[in-house]
Amino acid sequence: MKPSVIASDFRASIKTWMRSKGTLFWTLAFPVILILIFGAIFSGMGESEYTVYIQDLDDSEMSQSFIEILESTRVIKIEPVDADINVSAYIKENNIKRLIVIPEDYEETINRFFVDHNASVNLTYYFDPSEQTSTQVVRNIVSNVLQSLNMELSQGSTIVGVKEISTITEEFEYIDFFVPGMIGFTIMQTCIYGSIERNTKFRKDGILRKLLTTPVTRTEWILAKMLFMLFLSFISTVLIIVVGYLVYGVTIAIDPAMNLLMILIIVATSFLFSGMGMIIGRFVKEEETADTAGGAISFPMMFLAGTFFPLEMMPEALQTFARVLPLYYVNEGLRNAMIYMNHSEAILNAGIVFIFASVFFIIGALLTKWQED
């Protein structure tokens, strides 16, 4: 073994790396982007604030005191709900994740306890089982507040309890809510990487330039490639659902209208991220930098768009930023169509995905050129 040979090859590799501006940029930019994104997410996790809607039917001094105690934790943000509103319809229409109802006889029952020790009253806590982390945090806070309240009032007897009701009528597990996010993420990865790799490889090999001499038009070529990306998107979607069902017993709602909407969202998502890949591929000259460039776009979006954990775990600024990301609306649209069965929210998110798809695909198609610059 000759150290001089190793040193010479090492120096040659560094020179080759530094000659490629694209490789140099993305190699240095990718870890910086990741640390900035994840640092922003996890540095604020201990300071998260969770919104809880409260319908106070009692409107008494004691019920207001309970609400003030929750607010004083500085972890819960209270949003009042009018007493005359039907909470079940309100939760569904507004996609509410957590809501507490204080019953009309709240204060009266507490006062009656001192005469009748069998008297008790329950708050009703409506929760979204898909928001496991935030739901558990709020559940623990409410439980601790009630425990302290019962201890103060009765030295341990349970006067005020809590009754939990899932906002989803079916029995779902976390994997049921995870699957739609995985479908959106997989389609994004397939289409972005596929479009970038295809465009950069074909440009490097001179295939794009040679296509100018064929009777095939640029529109025909792009649509043919899009159909292939769409084919892969449906293959991956079917595999995720089938394996999820066979291995984990994933529950997918069967509803013709919602299933059709799910298919339309998948089609739009395929066009959306294929267009995004074409845009990135237009500016990535070297094939070697394609994967890094795609990762720099898709990885932060994957973690910021609520694929794996709820947005409320992140600082408020990042939550706002997440709502401008296309993948966020893909995830929400698929969850509403496949799990929540919320027609209005599914249609709204699907419409936003279609707008994103139209913009990115049209721009990507216009930027895709066969001739070299």
C-alpha cells in the first residue's frame, strides 16, 4: 500500500468535487438546510401552544375559573364556542381537533356535593385520535387540573371528571392516519426524483437534443412521461394500502364519492410534484447533483407538512410556513377523503392541490427544453 497513491487520488477527488459548482453547492447546502429546519422544529417543541375550543354551557364563576386555570398553564390557548352551537356539527365543519364542553349544572353540582357526597359532574372532551401527541398533552393537563381541583374541593373525592369522545365514529389507530401521509410522501419522492433524474440524465446523454430530430413533439413527450409517473404513483398507493391492510389492519373508508376524490387528489399530486421535479431539473446541470437537489426540497417538506407529526408541535412561524407547502394540502386532502370522511374539507384541500398542480406543471413544462442553453 502506497500512501502517495492514496493521497494523489484523494486530492484528485477533491479537485473534481470543487470543479462541479452544482455538486459543491448542494453538498454544502443540504446539511445546512436540514439543521436549520430541524433546529427550528425541535428547538421550540417545549414551548408549543395547543388550541382547545371550549363551550361553557354553565357560564358560572366556577366554570370561568376552570377556563382561567387552563389558560394559566401557558400551554393551552382557549377558543370559546357559543352555547347555542351544535358541537358535533361544529367539529366536523371546522375540522376541530380538541373541544371541551362544560355542562349547564357544573357549579350547581359542585355546590351540591357538600350536601350529597354522591354528586358528580363530567366535562366532555372531544378529541381527534390522529393527533396523538397533542391529544395526550392536553389530556394530561386537563387531568392534572381536575385532580388539583378535586383535591382542593373534597380532599380526593372525584367531583369533576371527564368523559372522552372521539371526533371520529370509527375505531382507528395511529397507522390509519399515518398511511395517507405516506402515500403523499411516496408520490412526492417518486415524481420529484423521477423527473429530476430523467431530465438531467437525458440532457447529459444528449437524448433531449436528439429528440429534436424526431416527429415526437415536446408536449407528447412530457405527457408520456407524466403518464408513467402517474402509473408509478398508483402502483405505490395500492401497495401501501394493501400492505397496510394485510400487515397492520389499516382501515380505509369505503365511499364512492370520497374514493373518487382520493383518486383525483393522487392524479393532481403526481402532476404537481412531476412539475416541481421538472423545474428543479431545469436548473440542475449535473446528474450527480440531482439526488441532493431533490432531497433539499423534498426532505424539509416531508417533515414540515405534517406527514409524521402534527403541526402544533412546531413553533407558530413554522406552522404558518407549513400551510404554504403543497404536501400539507395533499396530506390533509387524503386524510379527509380516506379517514375523516369530511366532504367539505376534502374538496377544499383537493381544490388547493389542483391549483398547485396546475401552476407547477405548467411552469415545469414551459421550462423543459430539448436544446442546450
